Amino acid sequence: MRRKIYSGSVFEELAGYARAVVDDDWIFVSGTTGYDYATGEISPDAVEQTRQCFRNITEALERAGSSLADVVRVVIYIAEQDDFEAIARVVGDHFRDIRPANTTVICALTKPEMKVEIEVTARRQTTG
């Protein structure tokens, strides 16, 4: 059974997507930026944006009955190469014990204030 989770981001409505899609034990979290979806604000700081990405991703995973511990793949998009180390430290703080597959890309993002965008794929642990 497929279920969709929305965060209230204006981009979800604009581009016609869900923050996350739950398909059985798999959870696919869309590219998530550092906006606080409750206020619509974004910090100018790359580290704080990365932390907010993780707050947004964690909320989506929790609503899917999952957590960061279930993440098997992460893709990180960074607007400025100079921000890589600072962003990587925050990513490491969240994934050091989990060790998902990771791809990091330096590229332009859709808005000039965006410094980082993160997407994850998770698979809920099944018992049995």
C-alpha cells in the first residue's frame, strides 16, 4: 500500500510531489532543503540549513513509522563547494553510526538562498 506524507512546503504544491512516499517497508523522502516549513523561513547559514534539513527529514520519517536509523541511502546536493566540510560534519553527526550509502553533488539549487538539499531512502526494519 502506498501512502504519501506532506510537510506543507509550498514547493510540494507547486511541483506536485509529496515530501515522502511510503511503499510497504520503503520510505522515499524527497529532496529536502533547510526551510522551516512552519514559518517559511530559511537561515543564511549552511550548517543551520543542514540541521533544519535533518529536522524536516526526521519528521517525515517519523510520520512514516521510521527513523534515521532506517536510512540506507542519502544524496546531498550542495550549492557551494566551500560549504562541503561544514555540511559533511552535520551529516556525519547524524549518520556516523548508521553508515548509509552516500552521494554528494555540488550543483546549483532552485533558489539562491538554498545552500543544501538532502534526500534519503529508508527501509523499515522488519522482524521475523
